[in-house]
Amino acid sequence: VQLQASGGGLVQPGGSLRLSCAASGTFFRINAATWYRQAPGKERELVAGITNTGSTNYADSVKGRFTISRDNGKNMVYLQMNSLKSEDTAVYYCNAIIAGISGAMNYWGQGTLVTVSS
């Protein structure tokens, strides 16, 4: 099982980006999924999470601006980021608990860089 994150890039303050996280391989389903980010010189922090029932939670710093969603049929998780600020600049990572033949396991995708700058 692999997770592939994509969608990062350079965007001006106030702009939007949508990050995608694709799960591939042999498994039953994605249970919970979470987006994290790590800014230069800082620790990795939770940005947003979504459960298998669709319940969501967000870091206070992104509430009202970011939306996490999932498409179970496509095994995809998304992070819509609006009203981006310079402090959102970071490498964003997707993480998922995926149920497979060996049980539920934790997987990380590679990071995708988001740079918010004018």
C-alpha cells in the first residue's frame, strides 16, 4: 500500500490550492486520514483529519479556511485550502489508517511543498 500526495505549489497570499492524497495497492478501505504539515524549523503539526464516517477536525489556525474531504470510491483524500497565508507555507503530508489483509496499518505519503508568497 502506498500513499501519494500531490497538488502543492507556489500561490499568492489569499489564493487557493487543493492537495490530493491517493492510496494505491491492495487493501479493503481507508479508515481515518489526516493531513499534517511541517514548516521550516518547526515541528510537524496536525492540520485536518477525517474519520471513516466523515467526521472532521481542524487545527484552530486553519478552521474556516481549509476543508478535508474524501472519495471512498476513488480511495482519495483531499485538502482544499483557501485564503492562504504566508504562515501556511510548509511541506504537507498525508497520513492514513488503512485496513488490509494484515489488519489496520498506518501509512505516510511523501510530502508536497506549499509555498505562499507574493
